[in-house]
Amino acid sequence: MSVAKVVVDVPSSQINHTFDYKIPEKYEALLKVGMRVTIPFGPRKIMGFVIEIVPTSDVKRLKEIEAIMDITPVLTKELLQLGKWMADQTVSLYIQAYQAMLPRVLKAKYKKEIEKLTDIELTASLKQMFAGRDFITFEEFEENKGNYAELLHALKEGYIQINYIVESKETSKKALFIDMAKEQHLLEEAFIDLPKNAKKQQEVLQYFISNPTEIEQKKLIEKCKTTPHTIQLLIEKGLLKKTLKKVYRDPFANTNFQSTTALQLSEQQRKAIEPIWKSIDNNYNETFLLHGVTGSGKTEVYLQSIEKVIKLGKEAIVLVPEIALTPQMVKRFKGRFGDDVAVLHSGLSPGERFDEWTKIQKKEVKVVVGARSAIFAPFEKLGIIIIDEEHETSYKQEEQPRYHAREIAKYRGEYHQCPVVLGSATPLLESFARAKKGVYTLLEMTSRMNEQQMPPVKIIDMREELHAGNRTMFSRELVQAIKNRIERNEQVVLFLNRRGHSTFVMCRECGDVVKCPSCDIALTYHKSSYQLKCHYCDYQIPMIQECKECQSKQIQYFGTGTQKVEESLLEVIPEAKIVRMDVDTTRRKGAHEKLLTIFQEKRANILLGTQMIAKGLDFEDVTLVGVLAVDSMLNLPDFRASEKTFQLLTQVSGRAGRHKLPGEVIMQTYSTEHYAVQLASQYNYEQYFLHEMQMRKSFHYPPYYYLTLINVSHQDELKVQEVTKMISRLLLKHLSGDATILGPTPSPIVRINNRYRYQCMIKYKDEPNQREIIRKILQYYHDDIQKNNLMIQVDFEPYQLM
DNA sequence: AGCACGCCGACT
DNA sequence: GTCGGCGTGCTC
């Protein structure tokens, strides 16, 4: 007898351990560790992951595994082990960890149905509900307001039974394929016999005579410009046949990727790549920090490292931040490695995502390029892991399990004994500090590919503009520079940092700001729909005409949305042709690319946008980059505010003068003297690093201290305060004396969706027992969490302090 | 999480 | 006496 240890699909901390199940004889040979199974659990039937197969169990009455859901395991042994580690590290549940590693469609779907076992004894209303059928769904019973007492009675008497159904949502896409039903020469004979006026049929047949292979019906129709009907006629004549085949959904079906070959490496690229190659060759786990300025050719270093890995028969994972995962980026990898590449990003439909994942699972690809969760690609012979733009915050998952892709990468690198490469022009302070300490190997690429200089940066003091009577949001110098580019038929990128900034509405008479009734936040004005929306819940109302407090009609918007910037810009420079890119204009699928194409084809001279235009864009004729308001980000309540500002400014500046024409950057700010602004304008990362490290040291922030953020929320403010206070007291008592506990303090946004939010923060150097203590605290509040709607979120090394 | 079991008040 | 409300505790 063999026993399977199963992690079951019940998201509760009481269930957060394995359950033993007997493996029925018929499954003994089939069942492998890492497969999904359906199992009886109490009165129900649910899904579970087989974690381990052992000979015996201590449990007295074992139930049997009911069915196997997969032919091949969905989790490798490595991922099973990694999932456990991740759950422990992030204090989350095993089931959550495993599900985070898999495409969504592999999550089980549960259904209940009621089966009728006898016809006679049923009550009239139940009989009516069945209406002659043997099964009805439980949903149907509920929708028709079925009587639970009757149901329960019938169940007890055995007139009916309830079946629990576990379904996997995964589906394969099927496509219709057309093939010849007879040999080629027979088709030729048939061709002559076709009626003279059956032009289209002739054409289709001719196609097969010259291309005697199977083809997808859709493509055939396209090629011969015909209809399904014509093909159907040929099928009926017995000349062709159709089959339904599983196909992969191809998100890049209509894209041609021009194939590229390895470029000659520059001296500095060669210096950077050699240690990586050495590490690949020697199966040596080492973390590299590739610090390369924008345009220094980091991607080529990645590509040629991967090439080496593939030659050795191994696989590669490349992580790219979500917003940088544009077709341009994909093109570089598909161009070099062709069909060996799978792409995973959030723009894919769940089905497409599953198909890409399947290609990895079946080892049909060697390289995966993707956003955060691609770090879990089920490769088994990893040769390298690359994280591009490693400082990006999107590598941290902001929901359970709150993992950071970098930490997962290091774990997998260690497991596979392969290098991990972290690349960035502006590395995270922690990473650079580690590189300096020798924990990571630092690789520097300090000059740009074509020996071009970074574009000069001019800082404009907006206070002076105001003193000079300029009340617009564009400095005189910026306006002049833009006009100048338009004249020369060159292009401009205008960057508006909207974080911490949004268009709110205020009454000029009484100063009342329109706020969300359930969140502690001002509503944002959306001009396109003429509505006021809350960005934290889905509350929205039509734009107000008069103040609710004083009935004044003096209502004014404040803040600067991209819409407003566009309008004011057109007032100052009426001849400007502007492409605006923000969440509103890029929501629809494909809108992103469309807007970029317009700009690319020079049908516009100004690209105006938010965060999303800071990265990766590369246009030949962009010679001016304008940053409209640096300050909003600097002043966020976040110890990383200055670092994020520095990163962003450096990145945006890199958009100008990437080709033949020289570029220029203009930064407008009210804090001209701030070191992040000053040093970003000089492209001096090293100096910035030293300065910021000083700050972190004196304020006890990372990398000198680690942080843990505990966030408590509940609809009752007193309750939240009380719990948070208790938690900090417990932490103080049980953590070592070296740890500091900040708080409880109200979160920067005190109320979201009618829930009050308080937090406390642990600053520490070394607390090996921390996780255990926090687990106990969570245990202590278990009942409150389960029954009283209390929420306690724990975030180790947080990136988002809101 | 879901579901059964069990204990107590309300009502035929 | 029985129905149904919810609090409690278990699920290999």
C-alpha cells in the first residue's frame, strides 16, 4: 500500500498541513508527486496537490484518492520544495504558494449537483424542480428558491444524493484542419472532372496539388479566398477530409519576427559577459549585478549568455517588468531564438497563458520571457536566470504570497547551480550595497554603445517661473524648446509623474474637497466620462455642479492629470500634435501599440504620458524629454521616495537622443537643490548611492535594517487600534531587544472601502524567530480573522508602504 | 472554507 | 414535541 501526502485546496490556516490518502491500486503506477488529484474531504470532494508518496501512514482511517487530474505532474520536485519554502518565508498557506506558481486555469472549479435516486417519494416541489431530469445543478436549486428542509429530508431518506464535482478550467484550443483524403495523383484526376464553373473548388484543389500537406481551415480560406462551404463540397466528394486538432493559441500569430544573429560584443560587454559565461560553464551559482547605463547594451549580454546556455542543452528564464514587456522587447528575443521562446505576460488571456506554460512544461521551448510569475517556469535544467531592471517594484507580488521574484530567482539559481543576473541602470540600493560587499559580483558597463553621451539635463526652478508671472505648468524654456523641435520636425517626450497627484475637485468658497464616502481619499475627476471616481474602490458619481456644503457654484479642479496637461499644452502651443498615453487611453487591448505607432510614424510630434512611457521606448527623432513635475514623487510618505525619483528621472532621460541627433532633457521642479534631482541630472549613480546610503544609515532603513510591515484593517476603528496596539506589544515582548517597533500608526490612507487601516513596522538586523512569532500572533487572532472580518497583512521587506 | 452536529428559543 | 437559528469543531 502506498500513501500520498496531499496539500488540499482549503485556504485556512487550520488546514495548512498535508493530509494522507491511500493510493488505489489502479493509480499506483500512474500517480506521481506534483500531480493534482481529487480527494474526498469531509462530506465534500476537492482538489489537492500530491506532495510526497510514502509507504505507510499513522492515520487510522485513510480515505482513497478519488481521481488523478493530470497526466504529467504540474509541479516539479523543485517547485514543490520551493513552494513550501516560499509559504514559510512569506507566512502564507502552502496551497496559496502552489497556486501562485501555476497558470490560473489550473485552479480547480467546484460544482455541486443534486441527483435523483427515486421517482416516487419526492415532494411535489422537488419533483417539479427536476422536471423529469435525473440531475439538476445546485445553482439551479438555489436560483429557484428551493426548500432546504425538503432537500435535507430527501437526502436523509436517500431519495436524492449530492454529487460534488471538481473541474479543471484548463481547455485546449482546437482548430479545424483540412487534408487530402486521396493521393495527389487522384486529386489531379478529380480536378479534371470538376465542373467548369466550380472555379473556387478548382482553386482549393489546385492548392493541395501543389502543397500536399495538411493546413488549418482558417489559413486555407485566407490563401484561396474561399469559404467553408466550398471546402465542405470537396469533403463531400471525398477528396478532402477534416480533422479537429489541438493547437496552441498564438498571441503573436500575425507578427513576423525578423531573425537576428549575435552582434559583435564591445570591449565592455565582453568584460561583463565573461564572468557570466564562466559561471554557466562551471555550473556555478553566483549572483551578478550588471550595472549598465541606459544604452550600454545589456540586452545583448543577456542574449549571448542565453545562447551559451542553450548550446549546453539548458534553459533560461528572463524576467522583464510588466510595462516593459512590449512587442519591441519580445521581438529581440524571438528574433534571436525563434520558436524556442515562450512569452508570459498579463496581457495574455488565461488560455494563451496556459498554452505558453504548456510549451515550457513539455520542454518545447528553451527560453521564457515574462513578468514576475514567469520565475516559476517549470524548467528542469535551468542554466541562467536574468532579471532585467531589477529595481522595478513590480517584481514584488502585492498579495499573498508576497514574494519577491529576486528571492525566488536566487533560490532556483542555487538549486540548479546556475548564475542569476540582475541588470539595471539604477540598481536598488540594497542590491548595489550587496554588490559592494561582495555578496553579488558587480559587473559595470559605464559607457553607451556608440560612445554617445547621455543627453544634457537642464533643471528649471518652477518657483522662479512663478515669480516671473508664468502661471502655466510649462516653463518658458520648455515651451521654447518644444516649439523649436516642432519646427525642426523632431519629436518630444513629455513625462508627467502622476503618482501622488490626481485631479481632485474643491470648492473655492468653502474649501470642501469631494471625498469618497467609504475611503479616506479625494475623488479623481475623469473628464472623458464627466465623472468623479474613487481609485481605491469602485465608487463613482457624476461631476458635481455645486458644492454640497455651501451650494457655491465655484467648483475647481486641482492637480494635473495628463488630460489637463494636454489641454493646457494646446493653449500654449496650438500647433502641437499630441499622443496621450495613460491608463485611460491604453485600456483597450492593442491601444498601447496603436498609439506608439502613430508616434513612430511621426503623425504626432509630442508623446505625453505617465510611468508607462518611462521605459524601453526608442524613437530615432526624439531629441527632447521634458519632465513636468518632479516633486510629487519626492514628497510621498515612503523612505524610497528619493530613490524612486532618481530611478525614474534617469530612465526618462534615457529616452532622448538615442541615435544620430543629440538629445536634451528639461526637468521642471520646485526642489531644484534636492540631491536626487541634482545627481540624476548628472547621471551620477555612484554619488547618489553614497548619499542615499548615508540617509538610510542615519534613519535606520534598508539596507542597514530589514523591515516588516504589519497592516491591520477592520470596519471598526477602535478595534483596529486595539489589535494593532496589542500586536506591537506582543512583538516588543517576544522579539530581541535589537528590534524597533514603529507604531501603531494610521496607514497613509486611513480608510479604504469602509475599513480602517493601521500599521506597525518592525526594523531589525537579525530576528531568526520573527516568522514564528508572527505566525503565533496570526494564530491568536485566527477566530477574529475568520469570523469578525479582521484582516492582518504581513509584508516582509515591503515595497509599498501605503 | 464548508459542512455537520448540537444546543436553545419559538411555534404548530 | 419539532423546526430552525447559529456557535463549535472537524476535515486524512
